[in-house]
Amino acid sequence: MNEEPTKDLSNGASFEERVFARFDSVDARLEKLESRAYDTKPIWERALKEIMELRGENAATKKDVSDLKYDVSGLKTDVSGLKSDVAGIKIDIGETKRELKEFKRDATKRLIRILSIQLENRADLSEAEERIDALETKLA
């Protein structure tokens, strides 16, 4: 073993004085930590308040999204109904076009028949007028 005497760290203070000095040192550190805690307390309170506000806003946003999903579902139903209506209208328009073509064809045939009858009548009238003129010249 080493023959050197143990180094005296007491600086001439008694054991009790050293223990109390150590307690004072620990108390000073605790006070310093408490003062830091008081310094950060308002920050934590604000942070917690903002977190609670964000939770409230998040809940409101979730409700809005849920309402929006319901609205979108209603819109999808409406659009599906409109598509069905448009399909029905297209069918009606197709039938109407076909009926108009048939009507046009029939009307054209009738007009041609009327014109041919009119031409026959004119020819008959011309012939009748010629006979009348011929009879008048014979009578005169």
C-alpha cells in the first residue's frame, strides 16, 4: 500500500458543516430546477391549450368530412338518376326521329299524289275547255 497519508479535503470544516454545506448545495440545485420549471410552465400550459384546441378542430373536421361524404353520396345518387333520365330522353328522341322520318315519307307520298291529281285535273280542265270552245264555235 501507499504510505502517503490520505489527502485532507475538509478544509478545516467539521463533518456537520460539510454535510450541511452539501445539503445547501442540493437545495440550491433544486431551487434552480424549480425556477426553470416555473419558467417553462406557461409554455407547457399554452402548448396543452393549443393541443386541446387542435383536438376540437380535428373533431369538427372529422364531422365535416363525414357530412361531406354523405353529401357526395347523395350527389352520386342524383347523378345516377340524371344518367338514367338522359338515357330515357335519348331513347325518346330516337323514337321521335324515326316517327318524323316516317311522317316525312308519308307526307311526301301524299304531296306527290296530290300534285299528280292536280296535274290530272288541269289536263282534264284543259280538255274540257277545248271541248267547250269547240262546241261554241259549232254553235256560233
